[in-house]
Amino acid sequence: MKSNTIPISFTINGEKKELEIHAGISALELIRDVLELKGTKEGCGIGECGACTVVIDGEAVLACMTLAVECEGAEVLTVEGLEDPATGALDPLQEAFIEHHGTQCGFCTPGVLMSAKALLARNPHPSEAEIRQEIQGNLCRCTGYAPIVEAIRAASGGAASD
Amino acid sequence: MTDSAVVGRSTPFRDARAKVTGRARYVDDLKADLSVRILGSPHPHARVRSIDTRRAESLDGVRAVLTHERMPDRQIFFAVHRQSRVMDSHLRHVGDYVAAVAAVDEATAEAALDLIRVEYEPLPAVFDPEEALRPDAPRVYPEGNDYAVAELPPGEGTPDGILQEWGDPALGFEQADVVVEESYDIGSQVHAALEPHVCMARWEEDELTVWVATQTPTEFRVLLADYFAVPQSRIVVHSEHIGGGFGGKTTSRHQFIPCLLARMAPGRKVKLRLTREESQCVGRRPRGKLVARIGARRDGALTAIQLKAVFDIGAYGDFHAGSNAFHSEGGLLSYKVPNARFEAADVHTNHFRAACMRSVHVPYVAFAVESTIDLLAERLGLDPVAIRMKNMPGSGDEMPPGGYRENTGRYPDGRLDIYPGRELLGQVIERIDWRSKWKGWGQPSAVDGPRRRGIGLAYCMEYGGFWMDAGTNARVDINSDGSAVVYAAAQEIGQGTNTALCMLVAESLGIPLSDVSIFAGDSRSGAFDYVAAQASHQLTTVGHVLLRAVEDAKRQIREQAAPRWEAHPDQVEVRGKKVWLRDHPETAFPIHLLFGPIDAPLAEQFIPGITEATEGILWRLRPHVVGTAAGAKESINHLIDGEFKVNQPVVLAAEVEVDIETGIVKPLKLVTGTFPGRMINPAGVRGQALGGATQALGMALWEEVRYDEEAACYLSGGFTNYRIPRVFDLPEIDTVFLEQVDAGRQPHEGLPYGARGAGEMTAWGAVVIASAIHNALGVRLRSSPMTPEVVLNALKERAA
């Protein structure tokens, strides 16, 4: 079924990768099974929950709905890449999620963080409505979302207009 | 309430860093040798006439195939005395387990399923709990569909259901000036934790190791040992990081499948991970059909409440206490009514199993009683606040009044301890701005074209989380440097239990939180907690036992230190890594001196001359103090001092906007009012109130378990067709927390620092949306979820 392999070259969390992969696998399988980066979660596998969200070329995408080969030449960022590689310091988003109880069971957390990361990269001071807009595809069953929104707001230092 | 260093201060969860960095390893993040797929029944009710697995077994990569013919002749010993085989020739719901394959990967296992030939004999099926009770209904079990209460030993027949009664209900209805009777149909709700169900097992030399997404690891180990007839000492259950539970990750039959397959492939790690669609069909809150009848005098004083309930618990309803019906007094004792009767039956149908879900039976009781109270108030011309203020019990009240007359739940008679319901109600209505928004029955608070706004209230007596410490033990080690390690079987599933337990210990010992660690999520800790992450019990009950373990450790330290001052151990203080004689602070010395000078090389600790006595040397040889405690065998109920019941009032208020053209209900604001007694970790308590309220909104408006009888298929297998709340769906949720403790009580006597359960307290609240819609439209909806279709039909019905 997955006998056809294909070469792929991309960057993940700042690290250049050149691999021979099965042509039919998803980016999620590439990340979790081939690269064994287990921080990215699979909550449904069919694009409904957002737990597998990663950032590809600056855009938050569902890894389960993306073919691995679409990562060719791309810059991929997963939750493992949020920490500063030089200092090990956490990203402000990660700090804020800890401080503001933005994570409970933690299963949706990597996906939410990656959606928020993509948002803050293009809009460093989003309004609350913009934050809610960005994470609407990320389902969370624990928090009621308010602490997540509060954490993202805290990490962004508040909206420019606030 | 802030004269404490640790307790009462919002504290980040211990595992938050692991979770935000992606380092937390959930079960599906662990490598397996073999993957499992399950063949599910295509019929809701059938017998397996024959099953041929030969082709599947000869497929390259297949290592083991399991069918009902290869089951051990044993049942899973839930507290249920129905047949609970892992696989059976009698299939009872769509998706019931026909066969399972372990193979080198999931694709191979899936391919093997296609090669299994099964001949089914379809049987007539039943899906409605009331229909299932009829004598001529298809039988999910040969002996009938009503369900045995846990306490009945096997073979003693089926029970008459659950009955709680006090006073004289018939007399109470005679005394009433107004009686309202109404029926309700409360739909199922799926737990829908983001982490799908997953279990991995390995047998190695008669030792079974399991990595499992569970909220009841102790129970699972006990049941596995019983099922496989091996000592519990040969079973290890790992459950470190769990991606949400809400009742859905209590023990379930599917978890035994990888354990059985692993026994056929010794030494291999065999993993079963359910797909989202399969995970959505493992358990659900049961559907409940209820009839409520409430009587009152003209002044609003209630004279009698009667509730009859039938719960559809599906084919294998396996709630541990034996019943999804009134397994606690939650909801039953909400009102100080002199006469009441609560009657319930759990009924098997050909739906997939019902399981306990956050606040278990309370949503049904609350929906039926609160709705009927509102209808009664409307008839009497009383507003929703007044009728509740009038009939709410208070601190010290005997509940039920006069004690139980019928009591199949075996709840104790007693008095409420602290019960500030009226104060809570007062604060909640303040926050929703009740006085300016409530314009009377049939009077929406605002009208804008087709849009009607309304507000509503709901109140309920929830349980306090303090009970069943019989199934709990805990241990705390105080190291020679004064730091502490907690051993508890409480299960962290995201609610912050491990953090809160460490906070209790840090506070009690007067040491920094960073000096306390916890060994949990691993049955090798030796800790036991049968109830685990259920019933809002861990902080209060495990916390209570844990603080007693801390006291046990302190006692040992006091006894060791007392002879220095020729004092009684009770005169010795232990706090902040120091020991001293009470009222003599100058005698204080660091705790590590009790163990020997830890800064010195180990050998120096044995130098003669620095010890006072042989006993001292022996003490210094001890690496640390081990404090232990276990729950009292008889302590299964929620009494303190054999007299006071630990419960808590919860009040919710909501404002909604209903579009009478589309039927869409938009929640605008929700206020939750709970009584956590004392918040150990306030941000954590808030997280529980918000999360529970969000699930209540989902239950009220969007979450619907649908089954297509013609296609024999559940239509709620994903997040598109089973809509859990999204960030856009939610209104502002304001949280009110009332704190009050019994100042005369030590932190380890009864509730730990006065803390009451937090996990489930707002999850029952779907009815508050019905209350607000009632105000907006003048129509009382009697079912959930309250979809646009339900709203429009109710409006049509009224017009007709």
C-alpha cells in the first residue's frame, strides 16, 4: 500500500531533513511516526479537532490533512520547536499557558499553541476576537477556552487597541 | 482566608511544562510491537452463528486473532452481575466486539478483519428504555432488561429499581394548593475527551504490564487480576498522562482486548488505539426519561416532590457502583420538602453502553425538578429566585427532613454541615443583573425583531466529593532533608490533582511546594484508590487520607524528638523543616539533625559520641520517615463525625437570545456559583467550573447522540456530527466561589483545609438554558439538546 517511496527535503524546527518516505503518508505520520516527534497529537485523524496543528511556512495547518510530500522545501514548526534552541527558554506562549492554566489534560495544547504561534507571528497584538477566530478549529474539552484565550492575550501583551 | 503559604494561592500545574513543550508522553506516544483492530458488530442485536478466522490468521504480519470462542471462561467483575464477557456470541449493540486482530501494523490488522467470515443471526432490537421494560420487548439479557443493583449477589434476581423516600408523599400532594406534573427526555452525551481511547499491554513471564488511558487505574488492576486469575502483584498499570476522561475513561471492556491478545504474543507490546469514531461509541451519559410531580402551598412552600426516572444504560452499562440512577444524594436533597419520593430504574437497550459522566445522575434530577419548580412558580406567580430562597435547606438542617423511609441507596441520615445556598444564590443573581433583567414570567428581558432575550436560574445540591475513603490509602515520605514525596493513586487527568495534593502536603509541613514531589500514575507506588478520578473525590477524599499520612509522619518525628526535652510528643511542633518544644522557639533545631548530620560524610554519622543512645543510632540509620494512612472500612458515605453530610449548593444563571424564526439559541452569559469550601488552587477550581459549565452548555444545545436504525449506524462518531462546544459558541462565563470552613476542625479532620470537590459541580447545568429560554419565549422545553428544531417545534405546538 505504501510501497512507493519518494525523496523529500524540508526543515523542521530549524533542522534540515532529507528523507526517503512513503509517498502516501500524511504530515502527521511523518512527524509522529517517521521523525518520532510525539508532541504533535492525533485526536481524530480526519481534520475535525485541531490537535495535530503545526505551522508550515508560517501558516497553521492540520498535519493529518496534509500530505507529507507537501512539506517539500517547507519550514515546519512543531511544539518541540517552540523553545529557544540556544537557551532552552520557553516561548512566551508556553510560559503564558503554564501561568494562566491554559492547559488541563494537555492533549489539545500543542495544537492550540501552534495556532497561536502562527497568529502572533503575523499579528503580534491580536484582539480577543482575532484570537478566538484563530483557534476556532482547535477543540478543547477541558478548559472552556477562556484560560486559553487569556494565556494567548498575556503572551501577546494585549491587543494594540486594548 | 490567606494566612497560608501554599493553600489558596493559584499555582501552575506540575505537569504543565511537560504538556506545553510536548514532552508529556501519552499512551499513544509509546512504541508498540503489534497493533490491534477490532471487528465490530454490524447489527444492533445478533447472535454469531459461526466465525471463520483462518484466512485472517494466515495473512502475512498477523500475530494473533481473538474471537468469542477464544475467550477465557470468565466475566469482567464490574460491580455488575450481568454477563460482562469481553467478547460473546450474543452481540448487543452496533460495534459490539466480534473479533480482534493483532498484527505488525494497523493496516495489516485492518486488512485481516476483512478476511474474517462471520455468519450472523440478527435479532429484534430495542432502543427506548421504556419500551425495553415491556414484557414482550426483545431481551438484551435472557433474564430481562431491568438492571441488577450492585449490592445484589449474583443469582439473586433483578431488583425493583432505586427508591429514596421520606415523609408521606401522598399526604404531601393532598396538602398542596397547586400540583404540577411534567415529563422530560434528556438525551445522551458523549465524554469526547480529545485523547482517543488507547491501551497497550505486554505479558512477560506471567507478569502483565499495561499502559492505559484510564481514570481508574487501581480499579483496572484489580479487575485485570481477577479476570486473568493472577495476583495483583504481577500486574503493573501505567497511567501517567491522560488526555481527559470526564467519566469516559473508567474501566471498559475494550481495554481487556489488547491484554488478551498480548497473552497470545508473549513479550510483545500490543497496542489498541481506537479511532475517533470508535472512541465516540465507547460510553455515553445515558438517556433519561423522567416524570416530575411537585406540589406547593399558595405561598410557595413545597409540600411534596415525586420523581420517576428510567435510564437507558445500553447493552453493558457498567458503572462501578452498579447504577447510573441515583448513585448519590446529589440532586435529591436540593429542597427542604417534608415529603418526597425518587424512583429510578436502569434499563438495558441495544445501544452502546452508558457510563458515568461528570456529575452522573444529577443533570437529570436537576433538569426535571428545576423545570417543574419553574412551572410551579409561574402558576403561583412567584419569581424563580423567591421560590428557591423559600425552599432551600441551610447549614445544620436535617436532610432529608425526618430521615429516609425507603432507602435502597443506603444513604445515611444526617444534617448538612455548612450549606450557604441562599448566600450563593444572592451573589449569582447579582452578577447576572437579575433585578434589572427579570421582567416576569412570559416577559422576555428584551425583544429585537425576531430575537427574544431571557434569563433563567437553576439550583441544585451537589455532593461534596467527600466519601468512600474506604478504597483509598496514601503515603508520604519525609526525607532526611525535610523534603517530602507523596505516593497516591489519585489519577491526574488534567484537573490538577497531583498539584493540589502536593500543595496540601507542603502547607501541612510548612515547606515550599518545590520541596514536595509525587509518585503517581504507576501502580508500583503501592498506593490504592479504587474510586480515583471520579465523583469529585480526589482532592477531598484522597487529600484527607494523605493529610492523615502526613500526621502519621509528624507523630513519628514528635515521638523521636520528645525525649530530648523530657516532653510529651504532643508538646512537640514540627513545621518548616524544624522541630521545637511548643512555646520554646529557642529549642528549634533543623529536622535533618534527627536523621544525622546530612552535610557530613555518611561515615561520620556513626562516630560514637555524637549519639545519645542506641535508639538514636537506629533512628539515624533510617533514611526517612514514612507516614501512612488508609481510609476506614466503614467510611463509604459522606458523613463527618457520623452526623454531618458534606454536600454543596450550586447555583447557575444564564441569559440567552433566541431567534424565533430560526430557532437558534445563543447563550449570552453564564454565571456559575459553587461552594468549594476552601480553594486549594483557585485557578484550578476556576478551570473546573468553566470546563464543567462548557460541557453543560454542550449538553443543553449542541451535543446529540444520534442513531440511524435503518443504516444501523451512529451518526455522532466525529466532531462534525457530534458538536462539542467551540470557542465561538461560548458566552462569557463568570464564576462565583463562596468559601467558608469549619474553623474548629484541623485540616486533616474531615475536609482537607475545608476543601470540597470541584470537578463536577457545574456539569449538570443544562437545565439553566431551558430556564432562560422559558423566560425568553414563555415556553418550557422538556428535552435536551435544545436544538433549533426542538425550539421551533415547541413554538409551533404552542401556536396550535
